[in-house]
Amino acid sequence: MTEVIRANTVLPATRTEFEVRTSDGITLVGEVAQPIANSRGAILFLHPLPTAGGMMDSHVFKKASYRLPALADITVVRFNTRGTTSDRGTSTGTFDNGGAEGLDVEAMLAYCFDTLKIEKLWVVGWSFGTDLALRHARDSRLQGLILLSPPLRTSVDSDLQFWAQDGRPITSLVPEFDDYLRPDEARVRFASVKQMKIIAVDGAKHLWIGEPSVHRVLSEITKVVAPDKAPLPLEY
């Protein structure tokens, strides 16, 4: 008998906590949630701004870890950037506004590829995490990027130029009522990145509050990583 998936629904997965050491000696804490069956692909989440409450448990990411392994056979890797705290624990170091966090991203990409042996990995950034993705997630083994509510706060033209020349796919979900960058402006700001697919999400806001917004985000991620599993069901 199926049940409706609710905000606090936790579906089956193999969940493992981990610690990763960066090249400058910072210890990052996180969790990987893997499907019980074979994984079709994986996502590495880069969370929103920690000085505004962003962390690996920010609600969209936590719900993704609860649902995507079971619903879409997607492995979900979450972690706290330096100086960030969640229920999982605190990563050492101090917040650096996206600068030294580049070493966090590099360490996590290496962990995903070299330790977890992930073959098909996408980076999913949300808000602050989208700037980390655009600036630092450049490992050649990466499949591409998925951006949620990109503010383009610290990314500069050279970052966009890198991706324009690189050519790997990027999908950006831009809320109609975003606080920082709305769809029309996003199309202008990202115009140089020709391969970027910008999805304007009607009625949505920067924080993707509410189950309809969460379902839309997770379904769009699934369309990229495991397209035959999209859209996600509302029951399990």
C-alpha cells in the first residue's frame, strides 16, 4: 500500500556519515545517502550561505537525501563547508565568503571520485552554493552543474567565461520571485553561457518553501541525472 510523501518522509537508503580532510587541513563533515539498488548517478550538494543559516541540512537538500535514493536511484552527497554547523556536526575552519571554500569543493570532488568511486557526478548548488559551483567545481570528471536560485553574488565574468568555453551542460532553476536574480535578468547575466538551460519556475521564491516547490526542484534534478525516473512520484 502506497503512502503520500510528506515533508518528513524518510525513504529507504544506505546512509553513511563521513569526514574529509582538505589540502589546508580543514575537516569537513557530511553524509552520503546511496540507493539500496544500483545507483544511476550522483549529486554533490553545495549549500546556501552559512552566515544566513545555510548548511547541508537546508530543507531541499535534506529532503533530497530522504527521497532521491529510493525514488530515482540517485546517490546524494551532502557536507558542511568550513565553519558550518548542522545536526551532523561542525566542519572546522572559518567562513571565507567562497574563497577558501574552493578547497572544500576540491576535496569533496576528490572524495566522490576517488573514495566513493562515483562515475557520473553532478554538482548541485543552491544560492551561495551556485557561486561555489561556478567558481570552483571544475574537475574534468564532472558531468555538469545544476544551479538553484543563482544570485551571481561572487562569481565574476571570468567564471562564466570558463563555463562558456568548457561547454558542459548547466541547468539553472530561477524562481519567478527570487530575492536576488529573477528569470529575465538571469537570461541577460548568463547570456554568454550558451549551453545553459534556464528554467523559470512560476510562483517560486529563493528558498523553495513548500512541498510543490520541493517536488519541482527534485524532479528537475532527476530529469538531468536519471531522466527516466522523472517526474518523481508523489507516493511511495
